[in-house]
Amino acid sequence: MKKTLLTIFAGILSVSVASAQCTPDPAATGNFYPDSTTFITNNAAMAGVDYSALITITTITDTVVTAAGFTVSAFIDAFKVHAVNGAPAGFSFTGGGTTYEAVDPRPDFGQGAVDSTWWNAYGTANDPTTLSTVQGCLQITASAADVAAAAPATGFTDYAVEVLVDARVAATEPAVEFLLPNGTWLSGTTLADPLPVNDYVIRVSAAASVTDVLNLNAFDVAQSYPNPANETATISYTTPNSTKIEFKVYNMLGGLVYSESMTSQKGMNNIQLETSAMTAGMYVYTVSNGVKVHTKRMNIN
């Protein structure tokens, strides 16, 4: 069964392209990760705090395309962001993955690297029936000032984001090159359009203290602050009783880079992590009381 293009890029949020690259989350499952419901709750921006969120995308190799009334099966060998509407001013993304901005694997198309693009991999050169999926990612960032400018005085504002996704047709079944020549981007024809993705929302909240965010009567963990961190990151957590806590930090390849055991006090506690000697990039940290484990991501500059 052909998958729809809406499945593949339902995770993309962006306003402008930055130069650095992100690394796909090794824990990612499905075509995009996290899903839109998880994203809005776990990746909300807060006024006064730098913002960073990661979305991992796995491409598809075929879909159904309709042009001038004809519906055909299409092999898709590349994707890119065509346009973005609705995101707050100042929010940007960086792309990454093994084939991000790669040289075009089909030299007969006469193209080079294309920004914001994930290529599908050819098993046999120029044979679209042997395409396989590849993985890419988008890291969404905004400065504390830009988040504050987008935040309301109280509560939160949800920014519904429309992303127009472009796809390149490697071949069609049946062949309809008189409508969609092989190598055509959908944005380059008047017969088909880039595909809109409207599932994702960026939630921007007013400034709040940690005590407003955490449940003081439960084992709860806050997002590290600041994020991204330069010299030191603070991770606040609460426990209903004094208990032993295990704190661990992993790189995006799953390697353990820091581990510490501590005894917490009832109520609010803080972990101070020295980050100045750590390599810049995305990390995952866990805080466990032996019964429950909280897992969050942090970015280090």
C-alpha cells in the first residue's frame, strides 16, 4: 500500500534555515518522532528560556500523486521544506541526517545539494524501484528574547503551523512524463502542489517559576535550564519523600557520559551539571527514584 506524503513530514516546523546540523534521535520510531500530541505537551516554549526541540523524520519511497485529474503511483526520491506559515517570529530550525544536503545521487538531473532535503537511498543507481528510506531530523530553536516576544502575559498561546512539503518524483506507474516528468519537484509544476501539513502546534507559555511547573506532591522533573546550556545546567525535581535518586546523561548515540547518585530531600531539589567540558550537541538525561524514570532532552552549546 502506498503511504501518503502527509505521513512523512507531519513533524516539520520551521521558519528559517541555520547552518549547523542536528542528529536524529536513536530512539525514534515511526515516520516521525515525537507525534504531534506528545510534541505540544513535552516541547512547549516558556518565556525567558531559550527553546530547543528535536523532531526525527524517516522518509517514504512511494506515494499517490494526483495531477490534472490523473492519479498515479509515484516513486519519491527527495523531500524538502517549500514554505512555512504560522510559526512565531524568531523560531528557526537546523537540519541533519546522513543524506541531508547530500549531492544529488541522480547526476542526470543536473542538481547539487538542496537545503532542507532528505534523499531516499538507491539500492541500484537511478532505479527508483530499489529506493530505501533514510532518516533525518529538524532541531527547532529560539532565543529567550524571541520566546518572550511570542508569549502572552499569562497562560499560553498555541501557534498552529502549516508546513508545505515539496517532493521530487523519480518515476510513476503508469508513466505520465507528459504530466510529471521524472525528476520534477511538485512545486515546479502547475498540475500538482506542495503538500500541506497542519498537525503540529508550537505552544508558547508565559513565564513561570519552577514551583508552578512541578508537582510538589509527586516525583516530578523539570526541563533543564538554561537550554541550551553553556557552562552549567540546572535540573529541578520534586519528591514527596526523601529518597535515593539516580541521575544519568547520555549522548545521542546512547553512550553514558555522566552518572551521579544522590539522596533527595522531601519537596524541591536541584541538580547542578557542569557542561563546559561536554561536546556541543543534544543529550538525553534521566532522573530515577528506583520506581519511576523521567527522561528529557537537553542541548549544550
